[in-house]
Amino acid sequence: MRPTLDDLRQDLEAETAALLDLIRPLTETQWRTDTPADGWTIADTVGHLAYFDESAALSACDPDRFNAQAAVLMERGMDFPDRLVVEFRSLTGRQVMAWFERVRAELIDRSATLSTSTRVPWYGPSMSLASLLTSRIMETWAHGQDVADALGVKTEPTARLRHVAHIGVGARPFSYSIRGLATPTTPLRVELCAPDGGLWVWGPADAADQVVGDAFEFCRVVTQRQHLADTSLQVVGEHANGWMQIAQAFAGAPGPGRPAEAEQVA
């Protein structure tokens, strides 16, 4: 059953609360802690979420203005997220958090006033309002992993991971196209063990290429927060292996991914 817009808003609120629980106690020194994302601190990470929440709200309410701003950003290259974080490094950690809290609440509130048929422009193809909210859940969770990793904190997997996994599976063609590669037409099956012990599945049951394992690990891989080699995921078939090496659930330029633990030691 597809989640309703109310379901998505509630899950976005819950994922937001989980991140706020991590960052509220931080000292200013801790806000400047480096995350595993090269060159980004915790403050950069939360500021990135705040900026693109503002962009998401603008795209839903004033698409023409959003398109004009997006064109300016993208004409200089798809590395604009890295360029943008420099612009708000003068803010304190508390100011960044207040910004994030305000614009996230505004995005959720504004989305409640829009039709379920609303389509919004983005930095690439337009998408439905449901997809926009789902992508914000994914982004919040993924960047929340960066914050947790920087602080040495283990997060608790929740049923909200299904949104992240769904985007990860659906973004399979995108993972190839942004690298100028043709997407294989080979059917692929994904079977994930959910946090409550249930099973989440995508693709035909008889597909020879398969990815099977823990939902949390799968989500870490497709958001490039963990190297495939450091998981217990079972990946069967040439095309399944090829995809999982480049899987990317987020928009933008091809991500560099995270090195395997063995590579870091070496």
C-alpha cells in the first residue's frame, strides 16, 4: 500500500525529530566536527538540509522563481551543494539549527495546502509532491547518518527506512544515467529484512539477479554512507553487483561513495 501524503508528512516530522535529538545538545565546537562526507562539518550538513528545504518549499509554491534560481546554480556545475555550504559557514551551530527547524516546519505546513496531483520542479526531472516529501525523508536520514557517524552514535533503524529503500531501488536507472552508462534491462529482485522482522520486496520473484539482506545496510549503501564490502548483503548476478557498486539514491553529480574499512586501514 502506498503511503498517503499525511503518512509522509508524519514520517518526515519523525525523521526531523530524530535528527534534532542528535544536534540539540551540541556545543559550538561539536558543530564544527568533521563528518565522513569529505570537507563537511555537522553545521555544513544541517545547513545543507535547511537550504534545500527552502528550495523545496519554493519549488512547490513558486516554480518559476525556483527554476530561475536552479538554473543559476546548475550552470556552474552540478557540484553546487559543495559550493553552497561555504555561504552559510558564518552562522553559529545554534543559528543553523534554528534555520533548519523553521524551514522544515514551513515545508511540512505548505505541503498540506497543496493538491495531491501537484508536480514540482527540481534539479533535474520534476516530481510529484509525494516524491518530494519522500526525498526529504531520505535526505534527512542519510545526512543524519553523517551526523551520527561523526559523533560516534549508533542510530536505531525504524520503519521509515522503507522510504529510503524505495527511492534507492527506484533510482537504479539514475545511478547509471548520471555516469553516462546504459541501464541494464535485466530484471532485478530486492528482498530486505525490515526493522520489525518483516520482509520488503521489489521486483519479480524469479529474477536471477538479486540483492538480499538487512534494510538498514541496504539503505546505507544506496545513500553511499557505507561500502558494500562492509555489509552482509547478498548480491547475486552480474547486473546486481554492477548496480550496487554505483547505487545512488540522491540527486546531483555522481557521488564518490565511502571507502571500505580495509582501504581506510591500509
